[in-house]
Amino acid sequence: MFVTFIVDLKELTVERVDYVHTFGIQWVQEVCEIVAKTASIKVRVAPEVKAGAEQLFARFGITMTDAINIFLHQSLMVGGLPFDVKQPGYNAETEAAIQEARDISSGKIPAKSFASVRELFEQLDSEC
């Protein structure tokens, strides 16, 4: 599916953007006639993240700069992040264990201690 539109953002003017659906994801394939491109962004990322992203984007035939521009354009078009941001969900038992660990580390509840490994395993066996 190809879509053509015009965006005018202060110093950046995009005359034509073509979208291609690939695996259900909209990718900007071509950005033509960028009039004034003077703003820059400096980002610090882990070297392995940068290298992995560059390899990924190269498979699409785009550079890191192209990918960042795509992200920024998509963000502007949707009025926010162009993907859902979610915290990982855990089941109730895991949530309770996380809370217990937080309570122990903050001193709200005392940590259990054992005189021997045998005593530890006896306690664990009795809880099952």
C-alpha cells in the first residue's frame, strides 16, 4: 500500500513519503526531497545495541539515521510513540514473590536464616 502526503515541520519539509506494508508493519521506504535538515540528535546507547540495530536496519536497506527519522515521523503521525509501551506482566504468585523480596530488602520483614543447608531444605520441603 502506498501513501503520499506532505508534512511541513518548521525546518524540515518532506515532500513525499511512501509506505510499504511488510509483515503487517508500516515501513517508510523512501523519503524524497528533504529541503532543510539541520537539526541533530545525539544518543548514547550500548555498543551491542547499536551494532544489532545497524545490522537489523541494513537488512531493510536503511541506515540508523533513516530508522530514527522513520521513528520520529511515525511518532508525529500517531501523536505519540508508534508502538505500545507496556510493563511486563507477571502472574499473582510472581508478583507476590517480587513484593516479598522488596519487603525483605527494605527491612519491612525479616529475612529467614538457617543454621545449615539441611535446615533450609527441611523448611522448603515443609512449605510444599
